Amino acid sequence: MATLEETLKTHINKLVHPLKEEEELRMALKAKLTKKELKLLQAWADEADLGALKTKLKLDETHYEELSSKLVKKLNQEKTKQAICQ
């Protein structure tokens, strides 16, 4: 199982500063992401069954792809990077 930090590092293109500690990181992400985006990110970190997640969040394949794309774009925005880095 991957950690939230490892998952973030795989989706962020260029990370200059180290990420915040786990609890601070979660709080910053909670402020920057929607509930669905946060649940999706956590599911990626937990390596959860995406089929079950799609059902739980009521997402079809198209909406899942859109949500994933928006999430990755948001993680790569400078304001988000500043919020999650030390």
C-alpha cells in the first residue's frame, strides 16, 4: 500500500520543496480539493478497488476520467503546491 505522500509525488510533475507532515498535508489537501477529489486521491494512495469507488461516488467511466484529470491538474497548480509543501 502506498502512502499519501508517495501518491502525491507520482502525480505532481515538479516538486521543489518537501511535502508537509501527514496531518498538515491532509488539512491542506482538504482545503484545496473537493470531497470527491480527496476521496479519489485517498483511494489511489490506499490502492483501493476503483470499481467499488466509482460505484460509491456514483461515477461512470467518463466522469471518473474527468475527475482524475481535474485532480491531477489541481495538484500541479502552484497555489496547491505551495499549500502542501513546507
